Amino acid sequence: MKIYFKSILYIFVSFTVLISYVSESYAQNVWTSDTGYVLPRKTLETGVFQNTAYGITDTLEVGTHPLLFFIYPQGYVKKQWFKSNNLAFSSRHGMGIPTLLLNLLAREGTGGIYPADMKAPFVLSHFHEASVTYKFNKKFIVSGTGDLNHALTSGGSRFATVDMPLVYSRTAHWYEDNWYARVGIDIQGSINEWITYLIDIDYFFLPSYPSYINIEHKGALRFLFKKGRYGIVAGYKMVFGTYPFGKQFHIIPFADFTFRFNL
Amino acid sequence: MLYLKKIFFTTVIALSLSSCDPFNTQFEDTENAVYYESDEIITANYPGTLKVMTWNVKFGGGRIDFYFDCHGDRVLMDKQEVINNMSAVVDKINQVEPDILLIQEVDVLSKRSAYVNQVKYILKNTSLNYAYYASQWKADFVPSDGLGRVDSGNAILSKYPLSKGKRLALPLIGTHDSLTSYFYLKRNILMAVLTLPDGKEIDVLNIHTAAYSKDGTKKKQIDIFHQELKKIDEAGRYFIAGGDLNAIPPGSLKTSDFPDSVCTDEDFIADDYSAESAWLDSLYADFSSAVPLVDYQTDNSSFFTHTTDKNGFWNRKLDYIWTNGSFALDSYLTHQDISSGGVETMLLSDHAPLTVVYEVQ
């Protein structure tokens, strides 16, 4: 029973890490991730898998994943620098130390994402992102985003990459390349008062891997309840990417439950 | 606009629900096998007989002590290790010069073997020209023991053209929970048709049955193998069939408590064959074995093909070749060491190769 519980726990942690890559923060019928918007002041947005974000002021948002934080200390600050009726611009800056999480996932048996005989290096990752959003009307916005991700590593044994969609493109720089960049476009809108949609496409660069290509596309619907305090997100992610074994295409479904509070 | 929204809405729901096999681990009951051909076809001199070889090559792992046989904790190899091990495997194959090679546990796209396609490697470095491959363990990512991506299985390689390659799924172990079963090995029979220069056709079959089943799954797999051979026989066709049956012959003196079995985890204990001694009876009764049963029963140890202990020696026979035609008298050889085969095969895999000469009818 104990072993079974541990297996479930490790799978949950792995799944949470994975889902956190596709979940988005949301505010006022808009996913704020990859947009020029931030959460409104004193608004807390959380979910089962996604990051938790909080609006400190109407132009400043902070976020982390509270469950993962103790094994993967990480967080970000997002600052909105400009906002007019149709245009918004913000930047986001964050860092994380995944070393403990990596070593936790290096284990025998179920949930062993890495071999048990490997020891993770110390990794300090940080990213810097800029987003701009243009609102065509109340029901339709388009955003452009670019970010730069860098990792400082030290020590550890030879450590394996995780050759999976979504994960490899975001973690390979911990082992091989030291940095990667991403550019993307998001389209968001509302179908009616209680259903919104998101379509995005992202392109990843790994500079020291010239033949590397990774394109991700996401489509998601969000069903809102209780004036938007509760939400169910369901969608898919399509990934065409380069891995150490070659190129591959994946379709990955995902879902999350989200909660929003005005504190 | 409303029309576009409806299309998007339907697309999201459909795509969200469509990926019922997100890690690509599943197979149909019957599938086409994967075909390979050497870049350079080497014309073989056909003498009217066929040298047949079967070998479980342990995914080019040589004698590295891996976690699953409990002698070590290794999970992944680097590319140089795999190439070094496969080079030694290929040297042995080239020494034997088989016309047909039945190979088990060959990796084509696995992280543990540094993504070296071992079927292509063998084709490139031997005089074998054609191959069919059937995966028995495939997953985009196995979230256990740090294995990552796996595509490993069985292959039939030949100097002569192969066609109609088919993967026939075998029953899965029934005692696994659904999560384990989803990611676990899916055993199969790989079948292909060999066409000789004179136009004659021979069915070739390769099998690797379950090693760790405790619910009779291995027996079911062996019985299905026997039924397939009977079908071919009754259809008036000739076959050459073999592989790693993970079962010992009737009349084996030692059936349990093998000294190399050091696993304490029940899932990896596979050394008690005492209740399985008759499982191969029907195969021996209906078809010709490369090593006749009477020869094996006279001297078990000369025909042993397996041990997990690199410091020990072969201590059980798990590998076989059968036919409904005929093998040349006394042409069999279990390549155990220098004195029996000319090479120290203990260093190359946890199985020894078995060869025999088939007389074309």
C-alpha cells in the first residue's frame, strides 16, 4: 500500500510538472500568460496543476507553484509597463532551482523519470519574457511573446535528458545548451459569457543545436462557473519537435480545474 | 464567425478526446512488421541449405549489470558502449555467417541503448540483406526506473528476400495493474516469408515469450506459437521457427534455484520452472528441434543458453529452433565459448546463440 501511494505521488508530481507547462493564468476572461495583461489587484488565481498567480497591484503580478515549490523552488514577477484601450505591454522575469526535483525523480520503479544511479547538477534557471497584446474588440485579442531562458549549472554526475514533448524543449538547456529562446503568438476570444477559447503557436530555438526545431500549438476551451470564480480548462497541445532520437509529432490532451478569488 | 467558432469548439473536444494512447504503447492484434533492407545488397551463394541462428542479444548491453537482473543498477548506456557491444555481436554473427538470423531483444529506438538502431547496424555490418522487425516494448516514454523512450523487439534477418512480415500479438500478463500493463512489454510472434533463389518459400517465425508471468500467460503464448506452427504445417508449407521461449526443455535436471537469480523483487524472479517442465512437450512431439530432445536429456549442460551472472556460466536452456522440415544431422551448435563455437559468448549477451543447418526440401 505504501509503495502504491508513493508511486501515485511520484506520478502526480511528474504530471503536475507536465501540466504546469501548458496551463495558463487567467483573468477577466483572458489568459494572462503570454499577454500584456496581469491579474487585477488582490486577485488570486490557482488550479490543481497550474501555477498560482496573485495580483499585487493592477500592474504587478507574482506567481509560483505552491505544491512544487518545496521540491522545485521557483517563481516569477510580471510587470505591466504600458496599457491603453487597445494595447498592453508587460515583461515577466523568473527563476527556479530544479535540482531537488531532479534528484527526487531519479529513482527506481514507477515515477523514476531519471535513472536512480544519476545525481543532478546544481541548476539555477532564469527567464525573461516580453509580451504585447492588441485588443481588437471585447471578444478578441492577439498577443505576441518572446522570451529568453538561461541556466547556470554546476557539479552532479552525467544526467539524462527527458526526451518528451513539452519537457525536452524547456529543460534541455539544463544539460546541453545553457539557454533557449521562444517566440509565440496567442489568439484569445469568448464564444459566449461562460466559454472562452485560446489558440497559440510557439517556436523554440536552441542556439547550439542548429538542426533543432520545436513548434507547439495549443487549442483550449475554458468553461466558467460562478461568475468566473471556477473554471474547467480542456484542450490539446500539438508538438512537432526535435529530440535526441529524431523528430516526432505528438497530440497531447490536457485538462485542469481553476479557482479565482478576490482577496 | 459563428461557423468558425463551432469548428474550433468541435476540434478542441475531438482532439482532447482522441489521444487515448498518449505514449504510443499499444498494438493491434495483427499488424504489418517493419521492413528493413541493407543499403548494399550482397548476393549470396545459395548452396541448397540454410544456416539458421537464433540469439537474444540483450539490446547490445553485453555484460553490463542492469537493474532488472539485480546484479547491478545501470539503466542507460552511452553510444560508445552500445557500438562496442554491437560490434562484438556483429563479429560473432560474421563468424557464423547465418543465412537466417532470429534475433530477440534488439533495440531500434531506445534511450537505454543511446538510440542506436541495432537492426540497421547489423544489416550494415554483416552479409544479411533483409529484415523484418516487430516491437515487443514500445513507449514514447516509460516513467519508471529512468528508462525513457523504448522501442525494443524481435527481428528476422536474412540473406534472401523476405516478404509478408506480420506481427501477431500474444496475450498480456493478466496480473498487472492497468498502469503497469499499459507500459509493459507486449509479446508477439514475428512472421515472414523467405523466398529462396530457386523460388521456394519458407515461413520464418520468431518469438520471445514472457519471462516473469505467474498467471500462466507464458503457457498461453507457447500454445499459440504451437498452434501457428500447426496451421502452417497443415497448410502444406515449411517453416523455420525459433526464439527465446523462456522455458526449459522436458527432462531438465535442474528446474529451480539457479545461482544467478539474485532478485528479491517478486516481479523479477524467473528461476522456478518446476511446474513448467511439460510446456514444450507438444512442440517436441510435433516438430523437429535443432537440438534433439534425446541429446539434450543425455547432457543438459552442453546446450545451456542463458545466465544473468557474467561471472558464472550458462545454466539453463531457453533458446530453440524448430521446423516441420528437417535439419542436417548433428549440424546444431550451442555457441557457449571458445571450445564450442570459437568465441567467448559469455561476454556478448546473457544468452548464447544457437545454430543449425536446415535442409531445403
